[in-house]
Amino acid sequence: MELELTGNAALVTASSRGLGKAAATALVREGVDVAINGRDEATLETTATELRDEAAADARVVPISGDLTDPNDITRLVETTVEEFGRLDHLVTSAGGPPSGSFLETTDDDWYQAFDLLVMSVVRLVRESADYLQEDGGGTIVTITSRSVKEALDGLVLSNSVRMGVIGLEKTLSRELAPEVRANAVLPGAHETSRIEELIEQGVERGEFDDYDEGRADFGTETALGRIGEPIELGETVAFLCSSASSYITGQSIVVDGGSGRATL
């Protein structure tokens, strides 16, 4: 399918690695100019080099370091993207996950920090980007959250609770910014990111798995497809939602988890 995204410009946050990086990869392969973001400048530069090797149609990649909990950094992220590309068509929001833990283990500070990272980062990014996204026929917002908003996961009280605010915001934006801007969310399950790789390797070290391949297979046993996802599979879903191929889809929360969830809605 031709997504017809060549020449568009996107800002993808938390994209120096993981699912944010996968989204940026899928977009540059479609010829989109992409601003990537992370806090570690060395990692960010390495990722920028990798993405330039993947880029189609002379798509440009601009790394912009910044902390998503810092309002000034968010303003700079958006302004620099527009200065570099002269436009902003797509905003893809991603952020690191909050710490795991049970309800009784979670402090007030934990709650406030999770809200600032997961919800306020999106609020501020959209506030700074909205005018640009509504220009020249309009654009898209895609929020990368988690399947935990559909089905509460044990030991992840912060993710289960706070990410729901992002979904409520996304649904509201799909109405308030329409018809110029479409807003959707993707809800990933387990994908083979560096975090999952780390967990598998720790399992091997503890003797839970004989080797990495056994651990990887074990992570996929709960999915209907019998495997965990490749990050680019999530990235390609994001690119689809940015494109005119999804022109009648807005206000939706799309689960990408290989069928591991049991919720019917």
C-alpha cells in the first residue's frame, strides 16, 4: 500500500530506542522528514545515523534532545522541528513507562511523576503543535500508550491508571481538532524492544530459560499468534494512522498485541 507520506514532517518523541524508534523508522521509510527525541545525546545521534540509512526519498532526520517532563524542552522540540522542516504534519507521542509496583507500594510522588510523564507531556506537546497540525489541509496525532488501558496488568498500577488519561485526551482531541486533525492511539503489547531483551537475558541468568530463544518464545505464549511482536510492526501501524489510507479513522484506540489481551472491547 502506498501511504503517500513523502515530503511530510513528523515529530516522534522518546524515539531514540524502543517503540518510538520503530515509529520513526516506519515514517522515514515512507519519505517523511522526522525529528527524533531522547534525553541521551549519544544514543540519539546513533539512532539518527541508523534512521538516515533507512530513509527513503531523501527524508531528513533531525535529533533533538530533551526531557518530556520539562515544559521548556517541549516548546523547543516543536519549535526546532518546524524551523528545520518548515512544517509539522504528524505528532507521534511516546514516553518511557512508569515504574512497576502495587498500589500500596506507590507513593504520591510516584503518582505525580507518572502523570507528568505520561499525560502532561502529551498535553504540552499538542498545545505547542496544534496550530501547525491544522495548517495545509491538516495532520495527525498518534499517541503510543499500552494495552494496559484495555486490560489492567498485575503490578502496573501506574500504567493501568494514568494512561487512561491519555486515552480520554486523545478522544477529546479527535473531536475538538476535527476535521483538520485526526487523533488516534496505539496500544502495544509485548514487542522485542531492548527492555524485553533485558528481561529475557535476566531470565536466562536466573536459570528460568536455557537460552535467549527459549525466553523469547516464552514471552509469546500468551498471544494468539504465538510470538511477541517486532517493533516495526507497531511502527508500521503508526505510519498507517498518519497516512490518508486511514482518512476515516479518528478517535480510536487500536490494540497491537498479537491477540494477547482477553478484553472484548
